[in-house]
Amino acid sequence: MLSQRIFKWFSKLDDKVTTSVMSNYTNFRERKFVDQVKVKFQAGNGGNGCVSHFRDRNVLTGAPDGGDGGKGGDILLKASHHFTDLHMFKGKPIIGNNGKSGGGLGRFGKDGGDLHISVPVGTLIYEILSETQSVNQAGVRKIQYNKKFLSDLDEEGKEVLIVKGGKGGRGNQNHRSIKEQEKGTLGQVKEIFMELKCIADCGLVGFPNAGKSTFLASVSRSLPKIANYPFTTLTPLVGKVKFVDNSAFTIADIPGIIEESHQNKGLGLEFLRHIERTHVLIFMLDISGSHNEEPWKNFEILKNELLQYRSDFLDKPYIVVANKTDIEPDSQRRIKELEQKVGKKVFEISAKHGLGIGEVILELRRILQEMGKIVYY
Ligand SMILES: Nc1nc2c(ncn2[C@@H]2O[C@H](COP(=O)(O)OP(=O)(O)OP(=O)(O)O)[C@@H](O)[C@H]2O)c(=O)[nH]1
Ligand SMILES: [Mg+2]
């Protein structure tokens, strides 16, 4: 009953109100979304060993008592759900803690503490071996990296050692042959390339303005920006759909795709990387025909663009959803035609008014359950 009243309330809101509420929320987080970054990591250096001899008023030169230097701190990266992009790495090297030097009277230097740095779940880590720069005809500089894969931080809490701290120098207390101060070794230095590929169970694909963000907002608690102009969504967003039995799955919303996106039209196909690892695709088609009178043509264009990006993109299961059925009087005919062309059931919804979305969610849940991908909290 309550949900029905909430839907009624939402459907009374016009576009203007919803956009202003959403933009109020999104404004303060409207910084540039960073999903690829090059960072220099430098682990801590080892502390120096100490050469010293015991001495007091009765003993002028006693036994050697120089302590060892402390070990330099390592730097590790850890996957965490608390972060959504890599902006915190932009433009600054990460430098580890140095070990302290050893001292007389057998005092060992303190180890430099390890740094455990959090990155979003779904970050791929590469070591850069070399880089080449090229300038294309339009004068745009492009950097290409020759890189070695190190790790895929695709699970919460997964951790990887990036650079190892230097060893501390030895003191002469335990190594009596040492006559001169032994320096600690330097910490490892690596140029690292990080690339974020969002991890979500389902990915929304569609033309701009098809209602992808409206759908995400109606099935999850995420608040994407919704407006009646193309390319409202500029960065990927992941929302979680929760069920009463404590199961849940996630849906990723990305910027719209247009014809010839693979030739860098619109926002290009760059954002497809964020739905590359999803288990199910949701093709969101605007049945009111704002892009094309024949929605099945849009479906063909979208499919073609996905295949241009990666030839195995459509090997995963997908569902086809026809949105905006509330404003299209001819929707039944168009849906029938679409079903014939697609060769499978087309879900009729109105994301704005919450009509038919339950069926879509249950179908997604069924597919994910069959694949064993549903998580219980
Ligand atoms: N009448 C009607 N309007 C809808 C429906 N779903 C979405 N809209 C409207 O369509 C417009 C675009 O919706 P968005 O959710 O921003 O579309 P999008 O696919 O995310 O667009 P981009 O982010 O630009 O790719 C908004 O004005 C929505 O209110 C629907 O079911 N019925
Ligand atoms: Mg959007």
C-alpha cells in the first residue's frame, strides 16, 4: 500500500522538480570522474645501520653495540566498496615511510609502517614498462603504455603488494665485521597504471534519453541525474536492487550510445568498459520513437556498436526493455514488431511511473540466480 502511495507521489512530480532535486544532490560531487590514472609508487627506504662501541667512564672502547636500521614501508593496494573512482591518485606520487636508522646501545631503528591504500572494487593494476607518445591529425596527444598486468582487485578486501620497502642496514652489534656504516637499501619504485572497470551484475545500454537513469532511480536508492536532454549521464553509476529475502544485485548506468559511437561520436564507446564485466545486459529502448520511429532499428544499432567494441560482448544473456509506453499510443504494434525482430520477449515498462519494472527486476533476478550470481547479505 505504502509503495503504491509513493509511486503515486512520484508520478505527480514533473520533470522539472525531479531534475532540480537530483541536480542539488549531484552538484557537490560533480568533479571529473577518473577511471584511468598513472601513478608513481615509491616504497620507503631502509634505515641506516649504526657503527658504535660501548663506552662509559671505565670503558673507553667496549664491545660493538650499533643497532640495525629499520625496514622501509611497503605499499599495498586494497579493493574497497567505499570508493567509486580514482580521482585521489591524480597528479601525486605515493611515497612510503622510510625506516629509521639504528643507534648506539643496541637500539634498532623503527620500521617504516606499510601503507594500505584503498581503491574501488574493479580496479585493474598494471606496471608500466615503457610509454610512447603520439600526436594525431587533430593535434591531440595520445600516450600509449607498454604495460605488464599485475592484479585485478575485483573483490572487496582483495589486496596486492605494489612496491616493497628497502632493507635496513646492519649495525655492528650483531655483525662485528662491519667497520663502516651500512646504508639501508632503497625502496622499490614503479610506475603503475590503474584502470577502473565497475563491477556490477547488470549493465544498462541504450540511446541517450531512453530512460536508463530513470529506470535505475526507480529500482534502486541511487540518485542519478535525470533530464530531458541527451548525455545527461556523463559518468557511470552503480545502483543496488535489494529484495526482502536479503538478496541483492547491482545495475550499472552508463552514458548513452549513439550510431557510430565506435568512431568516437557522442561520448564514444569508452564507457562500455564499465559494463564489460556485467553478467546480464539490459537494452533500454525508447518506444515513443524519439530517436527512431522503429525501435528495432535502435536495437540493431546498439548491438552493432557493442560488437564493434568487443566481438564477444553479446555472448552474455540480455533482456530487451521498451520504455515510455505511457506516452506512445502505438506502443503495442511497435512492441510486437520489436519482439519479432529480436526473437524474444520484450518487457513493456514506464520507468517514470514505475509500471512493469517489477517484471524486469524478477527476470534479471531469475537469470542471475541461474548463473549463481545472486548475493545474500
Ligand atoms: N513519459 C515518460 N518519460 C520518461 C520515462 N522514462 C524516462 N522519461 C523521461 O525521459 C527523459 C530522459 O530520461 P533519462 O533517465 O535521463 O534518460 P537516459 O537514458 O539516462 O539519458 P542519458 O543519460 O542522456 O543517456 C527524462 O525527462 C525522463 O523524465 C517514461 O517511462 N515515460
Ligand atoms: Mg542517464
